Amino acid sequence: MPAPSFFPLPVMKANRLTRINELLRREIGDLLFRIMNDSRFDLSAVTVTRVVTSRDLRSARVFVSIRDHDAERDAMLNKLRKHRGEIQNRINTDLVLKYTPRLDFELDTSIEEGDRVLTLLAQLPPADPETTDDSGNPTP
């Protein structure tokens, strides 16, 4: 007997690990504002860009971007690593997960690389209108 038409079509489940990674990324970002209260630590320069959790959920690599602090970048990353245990404890109390992953903070330079590429593209000279057609392709 066919199912009545009011039943919704089956929806594909989102990848569980992807959902956990996104949940951890948001939670760690929020926790940084609650935990890191050192006046010498510029929290506005820190962005949690992504989290990669292992398949067994026992460890997670947290990628952070630190902007405009080239000289202090290592010191800021070390402060994040110093507060790793406190962040893990807060995750354990705030989230319901089978395991609380061990966090490992790593520097993510992808945003800076993207900015560098955009700067290089902006420095390119404009195309000569006489050597291109209307769509921007070079004319023979």
C-alpha cells in the first residue's frame, strides 16, 4: 500500500561529524569570549575558522586565525593552548557528546593568503580595451 501523500519525503542526514565540527567551532568561539579575559590578549583579532574532529571523537584540531599581530602571534596561540583544559571542561558541561575531544589549537593562515591574492589582483593593471572584446576575452 503506498504511503499517504502527506508524509514528507525522506531527507538525507547531514554528516554527523560535520555537525559536530560546526557545533564545536561555535562553542569554542563563544567560550573564548568568556574565558580569555586578559587585557593584553586582543580577542578581536582571533577567529576560530574551523574544527576538524577525529572519527573516534577523541581529539579535535581547532584552527584559529590571528590577524594584525604578526609579532605576537605565537604568544597569543600559546595563551590559547594554555587555556585548552578550561575550554574542554566547559565543552564537557555545555554540550552532550559521547566524548569530549582533546583540543589542539593550530594557526590557520588561509585568510591571510586570500588577502594576499586579492591584493595582488588589485595591483594588476587594467586590461586594454582595444585588445579585448566586449566579454573581456583577448582579440586575435
